[in-house]
Amino acid sequence: MAVWEPDVQNYLGFPDGVSGEDLVASGKKQAQRYGVQFEENEIDSVVRDTSGCFTITGKTNTHRARKVLLATGIFHIPPDIAGVKECLGHSMFFCKDCDGVRVQGRRIAIFGDNDETVEYALGMLHYSANVLIALHGRKPRWSRQHAEWVREYELPVRSEKIAEVCHEGCTLQALLFENGELVAVDALFTTRGDIFYNELARTAGAKIDEASGEICTNDCLMTSVPGLYAAGCVTAANCQMIIAAGQGATAGQAINRALFEESLRDHRLRRHRAEQLRTEETVPDVITKV
């Protein structure tokens, strides 16, 4: 999803912002300093055996691991309308919490027909007075309470289908409706939904929230399968890069601790220490007496 974000403004340490692609490239370079190996591979399955180890089977390679962290993410579903693709991340957005501040004082359209659509429109009122809801030919599916809010806050609702998103470069300029009306709009937010890439977790036996598609985890980011962890947008976390990175750190620390405790229980650490005692100096030299 980072490639859709040309200007990340809420990642700590980048006061002038950073592109999603540059952020990922910097992270990869940093990880490689510590010996992390990267592999291009499509993973077909993650299976835990009776010994507690995992077999990760891919198109080109198969790996064995004691712990596995899934960071498979999600896919935001953009509106299937001509002109949308060119505006992604620039003037067409998915998250009011992430990008609302970027559209202050602009003309904003919210694409959708559910409760979240109404809540997005209401949330945008903190940033702009000019907010409309575009149903794109669908009937509203929002609750009675949300319908009352639409009336109370006098939110304009357009029911016609959108024929095209008119733009110049990556800058949205207007919505062309099928009835021929051209409505000036500077920013479009969509609430069409997300696809959660949870298939590996599901086939491994991990619990999935069937209502949302999120992988269920505990406070340490471990799934219902011992040794299998999940982090980032494929969990219940708010979908922001800095939150996903923080979850990765939380899961990494939990995995490190679990591996250490296991090394005590099965004596791997003792065998490691025995090798140190046999091949290395293990007591500091006395240089001089004071």
C-alpha cells in the first residue's frame, strides 16, 4: 500500500514528509545492516507441525522456522470509476484520520452508502464546510441514527452515478455525473471497504474476525496458533504505516523473548554456552592490579 502514498506526513522523524516508496526502501536498507535477508517469493502455505515448527512453502523456496510473523496487509478498494487511479494518494484518499488535515478548506466528496460514509462526512466538517456524499447510484444503507445525522447536519447527498473523475495530472477537479452535471470537487474519500490478506493465517488455523476479516491477536500480536504472529493492517490496528511499524516492533520483541525462554527450557542456550567455553575466551584478562 505504501506505493499509493506519495507523501507520508505522519511518520515520526520526517518533518517534511517522505514518500511511501522511499520509506520502505530506507527500512529495507536499515534491516540489511543487521543481516536481514530478503526474498522475492509467493508463499502458498504456512503449516505448524507437532514439534511446534513451521514449514513456509513458496513458489520458489521452502523454509523452516520456529516463529513466523505475518505482515500481509490489506488492499483498499478504490471506486471503479474512470480517473480514480491517477488521483490515488494525491487527491483521492481512504483514511479521514490520516488525510483529513491535508484537505482543510477544500471541496470534499465522500464515496459510499453505509454508516462509515456518514461518519466520514461528519468528520470532514472539522476540516471543511463543503462536504457532500456521493452514493454512485446505490441506495443508502446507513442506520436510522445516521440518516438523522445526515438531515441534522444538512449534508448534501448525490444519488446519481459518477461517470468520471475529472482531474489534471493527479489533482482532482470535479465529478462528472451520468446526468451530465459537473460538480467541482478537490478531494475524494472512499469508504468502499478493504480486502484483508488473511488466507495464510486462515489456512494455518489462526482465528479470523469473520465480520471484518482481521486476524485476531493478543497483546503480544500472537495469533491463536502458538508461534504465529501478525502485525500491521491485517490486524485490528488502525491502518497507518507508523502504527504497522510499531506493531512489528512489538511482535519482534515478543518473538525474541519467546525464543529466549525456549532456549532455556530445551537447553539450546546451554549447548551454545558449552561451545563458547570450548572455543572462546570467556573470562576477561586481568590487565593490572590497583
